Amino acid sequence: MSSAPSGLDVREYAYGYYSAVLANGAPHTIAAGGRWLVTKIQIFAGANDVDFILEVPSAGGGGPPDIIIRAGGCLTLEPNGAFRGRITATGQGAQIIVEFWFQPSRDGAFPTVVFT
């Protein structure tokens, strides 16, 4: 489990994670509507390369460059809660694990993580 972002009151936030396998070579996105504070992203490439990008809403359309993870490789990023945007990846057979903290809604609900 990743640590909480610095200065976060863990009495008001909860920990969650999301894991997905890219079933085909099409682009896939993982997002939580800005309701998550991503602390760790792990990507494990399968037999194919993975094209990966963090989509930063405030980047004005420029955004960071793609990261290429070669077949059989892996990558761990630890934005420590500074990332709230969307994750896009292309690469059949890759596994992505996203760890995050979130502030539960009044009914205690987990944020809806959308994988497309």
C-alpha cells in the first residue's frame, strides 16, 4: 500500500486501488472524475510495448509526452497525490495498478473509476 500524500488528514480520506488488464491493442483510459489523489501507478507490459500517458487537465492541451514501456518491462510512478487526471494506455496484455486516496461522499461511497 502506498503512503498517504503529505499533509492529508487520513481520518477524512480512504485508500483505494484499481487494477486492469488491457485486453486488446486499443487505447484504454482510467479516470475517476478528479475524485482521486493518485499516489502510485504500476504498469507491467506483456508481450507487447505499452504507450502510456498521464493526461493533465491544466496542461493547456500540450500535456506530458508519451512514455513507452518495452515488452516485458515495467514502470512505477509515485506522484504522491499530485495527480488527479486521466490515465491512457495502449498495449495488449499489459496490467495497470493505480493506488489512490479519496474523500468519500456523504454516504461513504467509493469514487467511480471508469475504465474504457
